[in-house]
Amino acid sequence: MSDTSQRLHLPGRRALLVGGAASLAAFALTPASGASAASRNAPAYLRGSATRAVDNGRVRTWAADTWRSLVAMTDPKTGLPADNIPESLAAGDRSGYTSPTNIGGYLWSTVVARELGIITRGEATGRLIRTLKTVERMEHHTPSGMYYNWYDEATATALHTWPDSGDKVVPFCSSVDNGWLGAALLVVMSSDRAAAPWARRIFDRMRWDAFYNDNSDPAHQVRPGGLIHGGFYPYEDGRPGGTYRGTHIGGDPVWLTTHHYDTTVSETRITSYLGIITGQIPAKQYFAMWRTFPATCDWSWHEMQPVGVNRTYYGIDVYEGAYTYRGMHIVPGWGGSMFEELMPDVFVDEAAWAPRSWGRNHPLHVRAQREHGLIEAGYGYWGFSPSSNPAGGYREYGVDALGLNPTGYMSDQESTNYDPGFGDCRPATNPSPTYGDGVVTPHASFLAMMHEPAQAFTNLANIEADFDSYGRGGFFDAIAVKSGTVARRYLSLDQAMVMGAIGNVLGRDVIRRAFSTPAVEKALRPVIGVEEFGASPTA
């Protein structure tokens, strides 16, 4: 089954939280038609056609304001952050629910705030311990140590009904949501001596093999090497379709999703990393995931026909496929978003540890997103990733050509579909689309700053100057650049990605250093470092 992503959302309500730099250095960044009066009054250093050097002081201001939004989202008693909050930053406007991902994001953001001098070391320790004490006692699936997807941030109790509607909530343990909590726990363990014991107790009881399909069940075979389930339901009552009963750690039954994450450019590789680091999942699982789906006509449903060769790692045959986009070969994700490509890179310096795979693909993906926004689509701005929809709700955005999914993620409100065909197997229907109201999200540019700091800073500075896109809590979550419509709220995870990326850029790789200890490097670097992607700056 293809990676249809567990970052689905309940419609209209809540997310399931789920080389070419110089070529554009002098590209004119023309404000879109939705640009506000702010663009006419912007400071001179923010305007003009050239890429600007990073203003570290301004980035620190952005970080401090972003931290303000996270503090506003966080309940002072439990230390748990809400999923989102509107521009008011009022405690009474918190969403009323949180997730393991949100909690993890707050933990690593606290470490960054301390590193950048936004808060004192003592305040950081107090915040970390308060949150971890709460997490340790929260209801969870005891045999695996994994947490459910939704909790009340004010009471720390698992949600069984939604706070706004009363609809039933079925407990679910998500592999990727627990993965981000686990990653944050490792960061805390290396970053704060006083908080480390609390983080270690929680981390040590988490079993990453709880999500691993090792092909031992003849009825539920997956790719050689095994794959990571989307998650499991601990109880039979209320579970949806698309699940099956499996035996869990300790012998208790759980109901596993038939969906597996099967693409390597995906957020879920953080869960694979944690399993490999702890020795609970074999290294070969990393190579079970598709780089692209095959190039044969039997697979002609995906976005475009890839090019590539087959190689073998850890006994697993891997098709090192890549898509062709604007003269580059790039390994795509499922949807083509910055989040899929770069969020694990916040924790593991993938480009340094795997120079022939991620070291090629990360800068190419960033370059491709930039060229899509500035040249191909002509938006004048760039940075595409799942975010709030400026028209309301939540939506997945990306660069369609960088995703295996033939019908998503799109970069504009009109969902303009790029279709180059599939060689001789399927004709092209829309190889040169005309794009509409592009939607950019600031967190995508902050992630890109780890690879293109000057280009990302320039993009963010122009977004701030040209739109009413900034509040007391930092950048609002998304901007539709043609209409000028802004999603005027803050999402906990997106703000945490901003903090994590800034921490690495200005804080001497603080998050990467904390996560990637010598023990982690010894376990993981040889695995990811052996691979050679089909990615290349020239086709």
C-alpha cells in the first residue's frame, strides 16, 4: 500500500498531526497582487531583487516571538501545549487538545529557547521537568509505553470525546506521533541534567518494535525488510476498518493498521531511526521503504516515470529511483512537502552522515521548492508544506512534482494538478500548468534555512514585509499570496519546527548535537551512510 500519510485531518476541524543557490541570487522578488501596504513602507534592507545575507538579530527576534506563542499555548500547571491557538494568544482560546507530537515539539523548543538566551537555564529546567512529570503519569498503552493521540492539555487526561462537539475519540497509538515525542526525549536526555532522568524513564519504556511489521504473520506480508505500521488501536471497541488483530509486546492483543509507511522521504523515518538506535528494529527496515515506486507500466499511476538503478544494502534490493524536475533528479516524498523532506533532518545531520543520499537530496528539494515558487508558478514566494488553510481548516500543501501522489499535495488553493504523464505508459494531461493562489507556510522556509540560509531569510523577510503575516507570536501559519489571505493562528508543531530549525542555524546545531550522541551515531550513521540515491543536480 502506498504511503498515503497518517497526517490526515478531521475535515474542517483538527489535524491528525498528523548547487542552484547562485542561479536565483539576483531573481527579482516581485510582490504578489495580495501584498499589503506594508510592502511600500518596508525597511530598505528587506526590499530589492538580491538575496540578502542572514540578519541573525532579526532571526533571534523571530525565535523569541515564536517562543511567546508556545508559552501562550502551554498550560502552566500541566506543562502541556495545546495543538493551536489564534492570534489573540489568550489562554481561553487554546484548542483544548494536544498530542505526543505537540508535547515533543514544546520540549525541544524549550531547549532552543534556553540555547538562544530567550529564557534562563533555570526556567528551561523547570519547564522541562513540569512537562515530563505530567507525561510520565499520563494514561498510555502500558505494554508498549506508547501514548495515545489526543489529550486535554489542561488536565492531561486522554480524550474520549472532542471538547467542542462531544464526538467520540477512539484511543490510537500513532507511530509517527510517538516518534516525535521519542526524539524530543532523547534531546532532553542530552541537554538538561536535571530533567534527563525523567525523560529517560519515559523513553526507556517505549517499544518501537510495537509498530514494526517484520513479516512474521503470513496473512500480512509487506516488503522484504519489514515496514512501520501507521499505528495501532489498543482496544477492539470503536476501532475503524483497515485494521487487524495482532499480538503485542507482553501478549496483549492490539489492532494494527493495515496502512504502513513505505516511502523513505517521509516523516516516519524518525520512527525507523529510533527503532534502529535502540536495537528494536533491524537496519534492513530502513531499506525496505521505496525511494520511488517502479518505472514499469504496471506502476504508471504515480506522478511520473522515474529513472534509476537497483542496488543492494543489508541484503535488501533497493530501486534507487528519482523524479526529473527542472533539470534535476530528486527522490520524491509522498506529497512533495518540506516537512516530509526536512523534519527528521532537524535531529539527524543527514546530509553529513549520508552525503551520497540525503546530502544530495536535501539541497535539491529546497532548490526545487524555491524554483517552483519563484519561477515555475511565479508566486514571488516559496515554502510549501502542510499547514493551516488560509480559507479555514487545515490542508496539505507541497510541490506536486516532488510527490509520488498523483493528486496531491498542491501548492495553490485551486489544487492545480501537474501531470507530465508516465513515459510511453500514460500520456501527459497537464505538463505546463498555470498556477493560482499559492499558499506558503513560514515553517517550510525555516526548515530550508538549514540548507539555504540566505535564500530562506530573504523569503521570510519579504513575506513579513509584504503581507499582514506576523503577530505577537511570530509568523502566522500560512499565507495565500495572490489574495493576501492569512491563516491568523499558530500551530504548536509548526512553531516547534521553526524553533528547531533556528536552534540548529543560530545555536550551533543544538538539536542535532543533543539527539545525535556518539551512541546514536554509532548505531545509525553506518546504516544511512552506505546508500547512494539517484539524486543529481543535472538530469
